[in-house]
Amino acid sequence: MATETRFAFGKNWAKYLAVSSNKEILEKSKKSLNDFLAGYLLKGKTFLDFGSGSGVHSLAALSLGASKVASIDFDDDSVACARHLKEKSQSSNWEIKQGSLLDENLIKSLGQFDVVYCWGVAHHTGDMAKALENLEKLIAPRGLLFLAIYNKVEGKLGSRYWWHIKRFYNESGFIVKKIMETAYLAYNFLMLVARFKNPLRVFSEYKKKRGMSWSTDLIDWLGGFPYEYASVKEIFDLYHGKYGMELLNIKTTNYTGCNQFLFSKK
């Protein structure tokens, strides 16, 4: 087996941007931000997208009137995706950097932002506890944290089971990875059919959630490693209990997907 155990998120996002309509992705991303921010207006606000991935949510924040946007990602290919979108948008108030949420010097250099957006990122750093602590340092007084973290699920097919699957995938060679991807996509397709759901409708509606494609997200899930997770209570106890932040919005799941949180810093 290969020794590489970190998933190449950026390569997956680059493939997605290459075959998708940027305008369509942008509109879905703007809607997802607006919906969860629950009336909070980004106009004139500073916005940090930590773990920016494709960069589309950074672009969405700019389109919604953010005065300054910073996009940070550990993955070189993700940084390249964001720079590609920036070049096409010709925005002058969009800063893009390569860096880690665990890098204390980087955290100190960034300052604080009105909105910190970190969707599905902290649990892939290899030290989620430290990453979550560092996020709090980046939020300005009365600022918001929009966070998504994998849910902790106990049992036979729970979080620990998926930890082993993800690790095996990332330690495997190219052929094994492609076999696993094909099998996983086929399994999910057949499950839709078995539940009498129209796959084409599901694929179309899936993009409306966050501007992500069904297949891109599934492969992100299969390969996403390092992989950690937390219960709703653990996240609430950290940001409300330890830091005194107010929970403004929440969307939870009973499965291994992401719980979403919107906290306000007093």
C-alpha cells in the first residue's frame, strides 16, 4: 500500500469545476449562505473561508456584498481553484492563501473577521480539537461562526467503521481507489432506485443544497481523511460552554453527515 493517507480534496474540486456551470454553482452557494445565516447580511462585512475548497463560497460571499474575503486552504489544488475563480471574477478585495488551520503563526497573522465560515474542514486537519480552538480566535466581537462537523455515530456502521474505510482508501493504489469509488457511487445509485427515487431529480436537487454535485460530495466522503467527528453536545459545550458563544442556528443529522452550527461571539 502507498503511504499517503491524506485525501486530495483539491483534485476532486478541480474536476468538479471543470464540468460545472460556475454561474449555477454560485447561485446555489449564495442561497445556502443566505438561508443558514438567517437574516444576517454580509454587505460590508469581512468574511473568512477557512478550508475554501473550490473557492465558490468565497465568491458567493463577495457577491453578497462582503467588503473583504480571505480564502485559506491547506491543499495546493484547492488554492489553485480559488485563484482561478478570483481571476475570472476580477475581484480586488479577495485574498487567497495556502495554509493550515493548525498553524498558530498563520492564525495570528490573519486577524479577526465578522464571519468565519468553516464547512467540513476542521475534522480533516488531523487535530480537530486544536482546529476548533483556533477558529474561535479568528472571530471578531459580535462576529459569527458558520461551522459544519461530522456527526459522531456509534454502532456497527458508525463513525469508527468509516474511519477504517477512509484510511484503507487513502492507503490504497490508484486501481483500488477507482474500484472503491465506482462501487460506492453504484451502491448509492441503486439505493435511490430501491427507494423509488428518481436519481436524475436527486442529482439536480442536490446541487441546490450547497452548490455541490452528488458524485463530488460522495467521493469527498469516501476519501475524506484524516477523519474525526463530534456530537452536537460536544460542539455546543465547546463554543457555548467554554467560550460563551450564542447558538443562533443549527441543522443536525442522525447519520454520519455534518451537523451545522451558527454561533455568535459576544
